[in-house]
Amino acid sequence: MKVINQSIFFLVFIAIFTDLFSQNKLKLQFDYANKLFAAHQYFDAITEYKRLQFFDTAKQYAYQTNYQIAMCYKLGAHFDNAIKYFFISEQNAITTQQKFNSKIQIIRTNILRRTTEEALQLLDSLDNNVLYDTKKDTINYWRGWAFIFANEWEKAANSFAKIDNQHPLKIICQRVDKEKYSVTFAKVISYILPGAGQIYTGHILSGLMSLSWNLLAGYWTVNSFVSNRIFDGFVVGDLVWLRFYRGNIQNAEKFAVQKNIDIANKTLRYLQTQYEGIKP
């Protein structure tokens, strides 16, 4: 009987020792993969995380490894693969916080690849989930970033204002919205006074030239009709005056759009290089 008890004890000891050895081996593998990740060796890190998954039959590291693989792909700008593995990590999440982290990373990756509508839909889904009622600030923060990448600066400012009315990103977005030119206004004033739209967008020489050509073409057209040169009047009016008139409207729109792109790009460069807060 004593021999049997000793044998059972020995077998249990071996089983426990083997399990502890296996867990320690998995942890060493995970630490090694993380070391590669920290050194920005993302391809090698992915290989080691997947090697760990192969030996992790109990899936103890299923969430962590898939999350880290996704981060490697994201940092390597392979956004589709990143979203795939963030989704897998979400499916293997143990806690609500882990699940939330994966969802937010999916949203951030969608922002980066400019699939803004998908990001906004996911944010709305989180906003309507009672499990994440304490995460409203985080949700509004990334909603603001989604609107920034969608070039909707007023909506972005409103999202950041829900976090803090003096939030630095709210102030930046408000400034951009005020600096932007109204494309509609540029076109309307060009209908009323040729060249005014170009002058409004800062292209003074272009606006003055447009105004001059329209006045000259108008004078030629009117003078032709007054002098009973009907054919000349129609030719000048159709081929010259209308061309300058339409061109002035098209240029006003083009200049306003380009100015707005320049303003947005300048701000995005600032956010990328100088803003110290969390970015997508």
C-alpha cells in the first residue's frame, strides 16, 4: 500500500513538474517574441508568436499572441491582416477590457486605412453597448479622429468637446474649420462678379485677369449687337465670353478645394509630428 501511494505521489509530482515546465517554456517563448516586437523586428516577432500558438495547446496565450500579431501587422502598415488578427484576439478575450481593447484597435486601424464609415459604425455600436458606458471618453476620442481623417473638422471638434470643452484637439479642429474656405461661397460670388471667387481664395492676379477678360469679352459682345453684327455677337458671346465666365467659376471652385486640402494636410502633418497625445 505504501509503495502504491509513493507511486501515485511520484506520478502526480511528474505531472505537476511537466506542466510547470511547459508553462515556463511558453512564457519564455512569449517573452522572446515580445523582445523582438520591442526591437521593431515585426516579421520575426510574428513568426515567434505563431510558434508559441502551435505549442500552446491549452490556448493560454491565445488573446495576447493574436493581439500582438495584429499590432505587428498594423505597425507594418498591413492593415487588412491587422484587423483580421485583432478580430481573432477579440474572440479569445477573457475580460471585458481585453475585448474593448481589441475593438478599439480595429477602429483605429480602420481610421488609418481611411475606411471611416466602418470605423464610425463600430464606434456607434460601442456607444450603444451598456458594457462600455464608462468608456465614453475613449469612444468620443476615436470618433473625433475618424472625423479628422474624413476631413469633417467641425464634427471632430464636437466629438472632442464631449470629453473636454478645452481639449487641445477640439481647439485645433475648430481652427481648421474656421480657416477653411467655403467652396459654395467662392462659386456664388463668381457667378455675381467674375474673378471674385479667385480673389476670395487669395489668387488676386488670377481673379483680376478673369474679371478683365470677362469685361472685355462682354464689351465685344454688346458692341457687336449694338453695331448690328449679330453673327459676331453670338460668336464672341458663345465662344469667348461664356468660356471666360465658366472658367472663372471652375477656377474659383478648384482654388477653394485646393486651399482646403492644403490647410487640412498642414494640420495632419502637425498632428503626426508634433501632437503628443495618442494617435490612431
